[in-house]
Amino acid sequence: MEVISGKELSAAMKKEMAEKVKKYAVEYGRVPNLVVVLLGEDPGSVSYVTGKTKAADEVGIKNSTITLSDKTTEEELLSLIHGLNEDKTVDGILVQLPLPKHIDENKVIETIAKDKDVDGFHPLNVAALWQKRPCILPCTPKGIIRLIKSKGIEISGKKAVVIGRSNIVGLPVAKLLLDENATVTITHSRTKNLAEVCAEADILVPALGKPKFVKKEMIKEGAVVIDVGVNRDPETGKLCGDVDFDECAPLTSYITKVPGGVGPMTIACLMENTIECYLHNVGAR
Ligand code: NAP
């Protein structure tokens, strides 16, 4: 069993990106510019935004956070996004989700210019992903594939099982695994015999958001397990994944930990997406 460290891999990616950004700055006369929009003071969202802006600083990406009240109207938010879309010096726009209930998230996502959509959530980017056309990939699924590939693990022909079918993780990671020629099963809360289905997986990607849900009987001997969940352990109050790491890890060939697995990769891929949007914006791509 080997732990795949997202922390180490993301650190290497950020270092490499920092070098590139320095070169781009000379070539194109400015560095990439990411604008993050945060509504309200939810501690989870604030901490995610802090993680993203810290990574941007490390990579040399100019960044700013526009913090608005959670009473901001949908109209005000959409008007801010329109302004950022038109601002040629802005390469990437990220509106931290979830948004307050009175704001339609879909409307916000589709208002962000598709070429500045660093999260890869815009319907045109999603459609392009499903048609295998060039697009901005969503960060978490992109990071998951990177983690698997970083160890030279063969995906082609393998049985992959994803637990969860959300727009941000389950569905896109299933599509990316399919694009890598895995035979993919997407499972969810109505799946019958989930444990048996999972126990057939060569590659298991739990993304359901239930602490330590995946137990050893759900793991095939030698499986690769990429744990996407971010939960609080009800007993210890500490961060934990969807996988019961202590009992599952010995059965696996490769496994990720929470924290230090998928989370840092999501952020590194966000930086990559920002640089991609920048290169597009300056006319390099
Ligand atoms: P979500 O939108 O709540 O979706 C959860 C999915 O899991 C749903 O499709 C749901 O099925 C399925 N599910 C729930 N209970 C289940 C059960 N008992 N058996 C089988 N399937 C079940 O969550 P999400 O946004 O995809 O996030 C999933 C987890 O990943 C969360 O812990 C989140 O914090 C974490 N996450 C981590 C990162 C990162 O960067 N590390 C990024 C994004 C998300 P139905 O569709 O049938 O309801």
C-alpha cells in the first residue's frame, strides 16, 4: 500500500507554475489575474477562499477577493460579474459557492464569461467536457486524474466506480475516467448492493460526503482509492474523508488521505485553470 500525497504533488505543480508565470510575465507584460467573489462570512467558504488566494500568491498569480454582504441582491452580483467579464485585465473569475438562498446559483454560473470560468462550471464548459472538446475542466475531477496518473497507474480497461453523481465531482470525474478508457459505474443513494458494486472496483472514487462510509468489505484487494469526501469525524471532530482509512488502506495498492489528498490538488488545478484562461486572454492560445 502506498499513500498518494496530494500535498506533495500540488506543491511540485505550484513550483513549476511559478516558474512559468515568471516567464509569461516577461513575454506578455503582466501576470495572470484572478478575482474571487465571496458573499457573507461562512467560515467554511472563508477558509476555502483563503486557501485559494494563498496558492495564487505562491504561484505569482495576482489575486483579489471582493467580499460582499450576504444580503447582496442577485442583480448586484450579476452586475459585478458583467463588469469583471468586460475587464480585460481580469483573467479568471471565481464566485465562491454555496451562495445565499435568495440567489440563483445557475444564473450566476452562466453569467461568468466561459473563458474566465476557472471553476469549469459554466454550461458551455460542461457541454464541451461531455463532447470531448477543448474546455476548462472542473478542478476536483482534474486533480483526481492527476493523482492517479502521478503514480503511472494504468486507467485504461480498469473497472472504476464513482460514489456520487454531483455536477462538481461525481459526474465529471466519471466522464474523465471514461475518457481514460476505464469502464465506469456511477453509483448514488439509490444504488442497490453498493458494497458489492464497490468491491469490484479497480479504481474507487468515493465522493458522497459521509464520514468513513467506505469500509473494508467495499474494497477489492489491490484497488486504487481516491477519497474525495471532506467531513468532520463525529467522534473526534477532526477532518476525515468518506473512507475509513485505517481499515481500508491495508487492502489497497494506492490510497489518498484526507486532509492532504484531493483538496490540495483541487487548488493546484484551479491555479492551472487560471493560467490557461490568462494565456487565452493575452492571445497566446
Ligand atoms: P453532493 O452534491 O452532496 O453529492 C453527494 C452525492 O453522493 C450524491 O450524488 C448522492 O446521491 C450521493 N450519496 C449520498 N449518500 C449516499 C449513500 N449513502 N450511498 C451512495 N451515494 C450517496 O456532494 P459533492 O458536492 O459532490 O461533494 C461530495 C464530497 O466531496 C463532500 O464531502 C465534499 O465536501 C467533498 N468535496 C471535496 C472537494 C475537494 O476539493 N477535496 C471538492 C468538492 C467536494 P443522490 O444523487 O442519489 O442524492
